[in-house]
Amino acid sequence: MIDDVLRIKNTVINNRAVLQPMEGCDCNEDGSPGELTAEKYLRAAESGAGVVWFEACAVCLEGRTNVRQMMITEQNAGSFRALLQKMRDAADQRQVYILQLTHSGRQSVRPLIAYHNSVYEKTRPVGDENIVTDGYLDSLPDKYAAAAKLAVEAGFDGVDIKSCHGYLLQELLSAYSRPGRYGGSFENRTRLYLDCIGAVKAAVADGTLICTRLGVSDMVPYPNGFGCDERGELDLSEPDRLIGELVKRGIDILNVTVGNPYYNPHVNRPYRKGAYTPPEPPEAGLQRFITVEKHIKNAFPALTVVGSGFSYYKEKAIEEAERQLDDGVCDLAGFGRMWLAYPSFYKDHASKTFDSKKCCLCCSKCTELMRGKRESGCAVYNGYYRNSYKEMKK
Ligand SMILES: Cc1cc2nc3c(=O)[nH]c(=O)nc-3n(C[C@H](O)[C@H](O)[C@H](O)COP(=O)(O)O)c2cc1C
């Protein structure tokens, strides 16, 4: 049941609802939480959800998608500590806070790519000079470790070494054509990801939750994608091997995701209204999440898995989450767009005041705001983002 407690190491998670990472593009230029960022996370604190999984937080300046992406540094770590303290004061029971660490790679302000990818570069060509060197990649585990250490000192219960949605660590997983230590073989393509996990583990206190959000398949056909064959069908042979390595390294929570929101957003976030008519019905995307998660739970029963993609179920989202939790598809249920639209959905469910009229409509406006280089939030129910969306459309 969604209200059940879960214990991992010494950490108690008070219920199975996870607020998924949702980037707001609203931080200060030094990467510290801005006013809108703080407002959003205070709503998260009051939501009653067991876990708040903070949005993508860059480990270095050149790895940011935009100048308002979150970034933790020695200079600004105090503002993260202050925000977490306010959140803990606002929450009516202890929540678990996880910070997602990222390098945006191809999506950085100046694209930093692992290799030339003919699918992505059809619409966004990138020069040879943007391919990162092995020396640059060698420097990243220390940056992940430093950011993780600051995060834990600031009060986060865990960190996420993010490898999904086409960002650098995930792009490397399909760097079949890259020469050198980070391309070609499975060992080389997974090297940086696993090295970053090792470096983070060594840098933080025992008891810290070591988590990862993995794009199990980006659903981009081989040789331009991971976990996908030449025909564009799911192929879980390499993801299985990789998850085996994650388990060996003691990963505590695997947050499962699929798809690349820059290439096939309908896969990652099935929608009712979006930029194009998807080549598959949303139900096929929802079923894919279930298939992938069930497969992982069968192969690695002891691994704690967060399931994704619940917002599309709208007023049935919690019912569906309970069904999947009971069926052993996942151990925690992740809600993304839903919490932007209806931050107190879980608390209202618990107090039997759930209001189906406040549910996310999956209209893609939050994504549109982000792509329009604006602060992102729910443009349906929140007046600030609604006005911003209207202005953008003018
Ligand atoms: C506006 C927006 C921002 C997002 N930011 C992040 C992010 O920072 N990190 C991440 O891993 N996923 C991010 N996602 C993906 C969500 O966490 C989630 O996986 C996706 O929306 C599907 O779940 P849902 O159907 O519950 O919304 C974002 C999605 C949207 C729409």
C-alpha cells in the first residue's frame, strides 16, 4: 500500500509516495535555490510524500542546461541547508530528501557531447570541438564526489548519480563509436558512471542513501541509443548487466525512467496534449514502464525500485500506484507532473479529501515553459506560471 513504511539502511521512509525530480529553471545564477525554487520545495515539504527527490543539480558550471539550473558549491551550500531546514520545519513528519546530481552534456549551454549521434544531430548539429576528451571525463568523478559531500553536509539523506534522459552519463552508455577508455566496450561505456558512483560512495558518510536515476532504455535505435535494438524495440540485455553492476556497488534506490525528453518526450512523459501526435498510444508508454520495472524487480528482487510515469493516470494515479506496489512492479511510486499541478495530492488522499479536479492534465505546458527558457511549473493551476505561459504564447 502507498501508506506503508519502507526502511532502507537506517533510513525510514514514511510512505511510498516519491515526488520526482522536476527542474524549475528558477535558481539564482550561482545555482542556489531562488524564490520560486524555495516556494516549490516548501509545497513539497507540506505534501506529506515520503520522499522529495530534488531536481537536476549540476556538478560543475559547464554542465548546466541553463544559467538558472541548480548547482551546489562550497559558496552556496548554506542556502541549501537553510532550505532543507525550512522544509523539515514545515513537514508534519520526517521526509527523505535526495539530491539529483547531473552533468547536462549535450544539453549544456555549450553542448559537451560524448560522440556524434546522427539521430540527435539531425536537428541540432554539434562540432567536433564539442566532443569531451578522456582527460575531461577523468576529472568528473571528483566533481560528483565534491557535490555529494556538500549535499550530505547540507542535510540531504541521499544523492542520485543521474544517468538518464540523454545527459552526459547516459549518453556515454551508447558511445559505441567513441575511441579510448570511455567508448566501445560495455566496460568502457559504463566506466564513468560506475566511477562516479564509487567516488560518491567514498566521499559521503555511511548511511547516506546512494541512489541513481537510470534511463533503462532511451528508446532510440542502436547504435544511437542504449537498451534498444536496431528496430527501436526495447532490449534489456545491457541494462540488466549494468543494473547487476549497480547492485554490486551497493546502490540503495534505483529510480527507473525510459525515453529521452528531447527526442521522444511521449515515451518519458505520456501526454494528452503535446508538441506532436505520438506514434503510440499513451497506454503503450505506461505499459512499457510496467514491463521494464517488473523485469528489474524479477531480476533483482532486493533492489528498491521507484516506478515512474504515474501522472497520466490522473484521478486514478494513487489507485494505480497501489496496484503496482501490490503487484511488486516497484517499491516506491514516483509522481512527476502531478505534484507540480497538485502538490498536496498525497496528503489529501491520506486525509480522504483528494480532489480529482486538481489533477495534472498532462497538457505539456510545464515542458513547453522549460523549452521556452522560462521558469517551469504548472501553467494550469498556478497563476504565476499560467501568466508566464500566456506571455510566452503572445
Ligand atoms: C518540467 C519537467 C521537468 C523535469 N525535470 C526533471 C529533472 O530535473 N530530473 C529528472 O530526472 N526528470 C525530470 N523530469 C521527468 C520527471 O521526473 C518524470 O520522470 C516525468 O515527468 C514522468 O513522470 P510523470 O508522468 O509522473 O510526470 C521532468 C519533467 C518535466 C515535465
